[in-house]
Amino acid sequence: MLNYITIPQPNELSKREREDAMGSYLMMFAAFAVGIPIPTINLIASAIYYYTNRKKSRFVHFHSLQSLLTQIPTTIINWMMLFWSYHVIFFENYKYTGLFYSYLAFTILSNLIYFVFSIHASIKSREGQFVYFSFIGPFIYSRVYSTKNTLYYQNEERSGLAPIIVNKPPFI
């Protein structure tokens, strides 16, 4: 049985912590900022953001890790579509098929879903709230808020304000 650190409530988080957590979800726009539509740029930006900001607080650590781990499948899907499109355009033995168009639709849909969920999580984290993505949210919570997590955080001390309970662990 793991013991967990008390989860912070919105009024206990500094403005900087909330903005840093929000920024982790905005790394999906890194390729647009650079002007190069390569899927890996977003993943690299998320990884850099995670490793530079994870020690600020558990709240920032949670959101930046969740953003990074959700970026991985999206990057793989986009790379597969880019690779397939390259072969269809430049090699004669590859043709546009129904399967190609189906995967293109899947890629567009998965990117749209990722975009919507990331914007939603960005807004909620800016408000100081947690958003637990399916499958990985509870895992990340148990990793970051476990007492076995020995990472040193800069903002472990909280204000003495009476919390308004909004944030809850994922398995309650």
C-alpha cells in the first residue's frame, strides 16, 4: 500500500505553478512556432519542458509528465502518416488506397482529439485543477504524489489558507 502526499487545491497553488502546468500542454504548438511541420519537434519540446520544469512542484511535474506521455502516441501516428505519404508520393508501387485514406482520417481524428483534450487540460491546469487522462492519469498521479517519490521540489510548502476541495485523486 502506497502512501500519498496531500493533493494541492487550486487556492494553494501559486500563479506561476498554474502557468507552468498550463504551458506543458501548449508544447503541442512547438512545430507551428518553429514553422516546420515535423511531428518530432512537439515531442522534443515536451521532453525539454518536462525535464526543465518537473522539480518546480508536484503539480507542474504531474501535468508536464502527462503532456509528454500523451504526446508520444500522437507523434507515432503522425510519423507513420508522414512516412506512408512520402512513399505514396515518391514511389510507383505505392498507391492511394482506401486503407491510406482511412489511416489519414484516423490521423486527423486522433490529432483533433488530442488537440481538444490538451486545450481542455491546459485551461483546467491554469485554474489549478487536475485533469486525469484515461489510462495514464492514475499512473502519473501514483508516480508523482507517492511518498516513494524522492524528487526534490522547490515549492513543497503551501499557504495556510483553508482549502476548497476541488482536486481529488483519480481513483476516488
